[in-house]
Amino acid sequence: MDPTRKRPNMAIKHTYRLAGDLYDLTYARSQGRRKGRDVEVEVFERDNPQEMVLTDECWSEDWHGMFTASGDQLFVEPNTWGFVPFSHAFAGYGSEPTQMENIDPSYMAVGLLDHAMEDLLAQAQESAARHNAVIDAAFNPMVTTGDAAELQQQLSRGDILEGQRGEYFRMEMQQLPRWMFESEQWIDRDLDMGTYNRSVAGIREQGVSTVGQQAILSTSADRKFVAPAVQLQHLASVSTGHILQLIDVLDLDLKVEGHEIRPSDLEGEYSVNVKFELIDPVLQMQNREMGLREVQQGLKSKQTYWAADAKLEDATGEESRLLRDMIRAQPEVIKILAAAVAKEDGISQMLQEMEDEAAAAAAGQGAPMGGMGGPPGGGAPPAGMVPPQNGNQAGGGVQELNQALTPNVFNPDRRGTQLAG
């Protein structure tokens, strides 16, 4: 693709394909041509379907074709999609020279480690030198003032050597200075600064003891990937727009994870904006606390807080779910839901019988009896006469409420309620 265009209008794909796949591609298009489709095609045939064939696939906004590396045409057809199904972007670590006459995309196609190749080479040399020093110390050669062949024969027979004192000795090893081992730490520090911090891999830095400090270091290390994230945002936005355009052009009716999408939902709009934001945990916590204060003071709505501070994608749905929770917390709704669950579990009849027995027991306990303050014969009290409800009431006093009328009614303390008057 053209490296100077953010969204190229042409692309060439240079790749190997199986001979059997090429036959399937060309044969299917030959059948479409017989049905009146505007396509020029030559059926590709080989004796070995597993043969690898080098091909060039060409795309433009109007045409799509495929050719072999030798120049043989396989097919040429109109591009009914209306776009080139590829997108590209540079990582953002490279820079083009200012005095370059010709276009060379290699200066822009630079990875994270390209600038650190010399440091990586030095680190490998340091590791190899330290390893050689350890090998030399572990397998220190033996020296003799006599015949070396005799020493070799004695070593082959066993570990005990025969000879005069001082005749055999180990070669003295060179004592390596401390700075030689510290130099590798300098290289590691340079690599961390030039590429990315090792805290990204979950390794805690020396001297860091709190979670907050580690989170700050991790967030700072993630900023190294801001430039590639911006390019990924562009690639994801373009690719998603292409998907929506394919749904509309090919008249597809898709269902993904319970969500349906059809061309009528798009109305010819394919614009998509994908974001990969770098979230700072400390800053996000501060924003959420400040947002809560603004909501309490009436300076910000709840939906704005959810969308801007809490980073919720569906603020309207969250409000609907909160209202649904408030409705389900009502006692009447709880009773209805409990009855539905009891009916589903087959215990509604048992619950009804228990309620009837409780009501009958309550009615039996509350019926007036003769000789206990009621009228003779146990009949109903005369009109206008209210029997006392407990021992604290004499005559027609104020009736005491054992329970509140509804859960929303305040139930005062029972102490002192009978002291008035």
C-alpha cells in the first residue's frame, strides 16, 4: 500500500497460495460468469493441489484481480464492496529524515527495540563474559612443574595425585573488579528508559513498597505505548467501518452474542470512532471523588458522572437498572415476587395453608370471653364500647400500635405512651 496515505486507495498482496485453493477461487468465479456476472477468469489447474504458488492480489476501490508471479491472469472482477479491505499504520517510533529526496518507508517502519539494538548487543556480551568467568572459575585448569602427560595419566586414574609438595597447583584466576558487574546494571537501566519499564511485566521496582507507588510507575510505563495506541485506534475504526459497510452492501443479518444488526439499522452510516484510553488509577479516583461532590451539590447530573467520571458506556441503562432495583425493594413487589417463586417451586398451597392457620389462631386469641371484661355470654361488645387491648389500658383508652402501618411509617418508642393525661 502507499505509505504516504493514511487510507490507501490501492493494495497489492504478494503471498503464496495452495494450488487447490486457487482452483476453488477461479472455478467459483467461472460459475458466476455463466450466470451473467461481469468477471474475466481462467480456471487454475495443477496436478498437485498442495503445490505452493506465488500470487499477486491487486485491490482498488473499483477492481479486484489476482495474477501469478509469472504474469498469468487468474481473474479480474469489479470490486462491489467499494473499498480496499486493508488498512495500515506506522507505530510512531520512527522519523523520516528531512533531507531525503526519495520516499523510504523503512525510516517510519521502526519498532520499539530498533533504537536499542546496540544496548541489547552489549547486554548479550556482558552476559556471555560473566558466564565465561563462571566457567573458568568452576573448571580452573591444573598446572604442574613436571611432565604434563604424567599428570594427565594420574588424573585419569583418580582424584589422588602422587608427587612432591608444590609440584601440582591450580592456575590463579583473575579477580574481576566490581564495576564489571555493575556495568550490566547500567545497560539494563538504559534499556528500561529506551524501551519500556519492567514494571509493565509485573516486576516491582526496588524501593517501592506501596500499591499506589507501583500503580504510578505502571501508568508512567504505559505511556510508552501511547503512540501505537493512537495508530491502533485508527486501524480499529477503519476496520469496523469496513465491517458495517459489508453488512450493508452484502445485505447481511448478523447476530453476535445475542445482539442483532441488519442493514436497516445502519441507514448508510459507517463512521466508527474507537478509543484506547490510558487510564491513570490515581487520577481516575480523584475525578470520581470530585464528580460525586458535584452531583451532591447539584452541579452535575448522574448520567454525566457515570459517562465522564465512572466511564460507564451505558449510563441510561444504569439509571433504568437502579429504578428497577428500587421497585423490587418495595414490600408489595417483594410479596408478589415471593408468591410467583413459591408457585414455581410448588409450595404456594403450603404457604396458603400456613397463612390460614395463622389467621385462625390470631382470630381465636382476639375473641372476647365471658368473665374477662367482655359482656355476659361472650357476645360482641355494645356499640361505642372498645374493649381494652392489654393490661396497661383501662376502659376505652388509646389503642396501642404493635407495628407500623407500612414500612415507610415511623414507629415511635413505646416508653411513655401511656403516661399522658
